[in-house]
Amino acid sequence: MNVVPALKWFHNWVGFVISISMLIVLVTGVYLGGMDMLKRMDDKGQQYAPLSIEQKAYVTETLFERYPDMGTVRFPTEYSPYIEVATRGQSIAFDQDLNELSTYKMRDIPLYSTMFWLHRNFLLGDFGKYLNAWASMIGGLVTLVGIYLWWRVRKTFRLKHSIPSNTKSSSLVKSHIQLGLFISVPLFLLCITGFLITYKGLWMDALKQPAAEIQYPVSQKSDWQSQLQTAQDMWPDSNMVSVNKPRKRKPEPGAEKPKGPQELNYSIRFDTHSDVWLRQADSITMNYEQGKIQSALLHSDRPLSGKVATFVRPLHDALNMPFKYVAFITVIAFIGTAILLFSAVTFYRRIFKKRSK
């Protein structure tokens, strides 16, 4: 079989087979991206005013005591000018006097949970999660093949063909080709990062800091102000933006339960490099009970593999990325939805309608 016809068959038939799963992922992605943008645009009526280390220590201690089930305290920033305490799917916003401004719960938003789990696993549990991952991987391959096929006919490129002039198959196909070219690279990245989010074992090790014998300064035991001040003194030009508790470890089935309480090795996150899109990329891990720093790692000091790994999830769902990136991938998902609809219509007309005649 000739390579080009084989690639066309793969792009058309395999693309058509996975179009349903990709449509679900893209449509829900548009919804989730839109909700994320709405949340980020809400400044709660606050204006940004930086907190001192003393204020940050007081906020951290007070909110963790008041909300023991919450895992993160975020301090005001220029892009989020209010104090926030959060855990997965829930957050509470405060002004600088710790007066509650609003409460956000994912499950209280109509359709949100349904759309989120449709996006994640098609509401099919672990089976749907892995099905989604492999559909994403195949979607990435289909996209690469589409780029190659476009390259062969690139001389026919016309910008005016991006928007279909009518509902004829020829017009829809031209639009599919042109729009597909524009979003091919970001769509490929969304597909591959979606696959990698499910298969974390392929990249999580790259995030681990190699063991090193470094003498870090010691803070007072169980003292937030002393420990936050020590962390800030290590990177005086960085902006301390959050404090995160460690997640509670669940013992493996059949394994013995750990003796004693879990150590509070919390993570202090910083914004250091203004030229790095990824926020909170620099962190210091400190043991609260002992006042000892366990590790300190700037994003710029990571090896290339670690730098790439830190972007796996942010590139997919815009976690800790700027607002404009959320808008960008939401538009990509919207255009991708249109492309899939165009291709589904033309493919159905060419294959199934011809057979019915």
C-alpha cells in the first residue's frame, strides 16, 4: 500500500472513529475553559495590596486553624487580588481582614461536575479514563498526519477558505484543512498532555529533586512567621504566593498503616521569573514541626526534563497559567469542535450516502 493513501485512510477513518470521543472532550473543554475564565475575571471587588511576612504568617495560621480540611492558602497577587483558602473543588475568598467574600464549590455549579467528569472519563470511571487517554493519543497522531497531508497540498492554501462559504462538502473540507492547520500544534499538545495526565508514571519522576547535601538555614519550630521569613530570605526578590499542606497519603491495599501522624512538610510557592508563564513554579519545602527546610528548587535550576514535566498539566488545563492562555486553549477547543463537525458531515456524505444510493 502506498504511504500517502494509507495516511489518508488513517486520517479519515481513524479520525472519524474517535470523533465522538474528541467532540465530547472538546465541547466540555470549551465549557470548562469558559467557567475558568469567568472565575478568574471576578476580583471580588478587591484591589491588590501586598502582605508583609508577618501578615502572611497570621493569615496562614488563622486559616489553617479555621479550615483544617483545606490544603492551600493563597496570598493576594496582581492577577488574584484577594486571600484564598482552597482544597480540591472548593475555595473561599477573603479580604485582608479575613472577612469572607465568597465561597466556590464545584459541585454547587449546575452541570459543572457532569461536564468535568465527561471531559475526564466520559462518566465511565477508570475504564473511561484510559479510553480517553488513548483516544487523545490517537487524536494527536491524527493531527500530525493531517499536518503532513496539508504540506503536500500547501500550494492550495487560501486564507479565505478558513470560514466555509456554504454547507457544500467542498467548502467544509477546505475549512477543515485551513482551520486544522492553524490549531494543529496546540491541539497536538492538548492531546498529548491529556494522555500524559492519565499516565503520570511517564513523567512524574522528572519532577523530583535529586538528593543533595545542602545546609539550609533553620527556623523556629512550629512558628509560621519564623519559617516564612526564612523562606523569603532565601529568595528575597521572589513573591511568596501560597502555602500548601502535603496531601494525606492513603495506604496501599494490604499495606500497614503508617505509625503516628504524617509529617507536615508543607510547600511554600513563589513567583520568581516574570518571563516564565508558569506561576508558582519555584518552591521551598519545610518541616513545620522541626523548622527545617527539606528542599528548595527554582524552576530555572531544573534540568530540561524537569522543566518540560512541570508544564504537562498547565499546558492542558491552564493550572497556574495566565488568563490569556486559558482564553487561547478555549478558543482552540471551540475551533476544534467546528473542525470535527465539518469533517463528520463530509465523511458521512462521502461514505455512507454513496452506499445508500
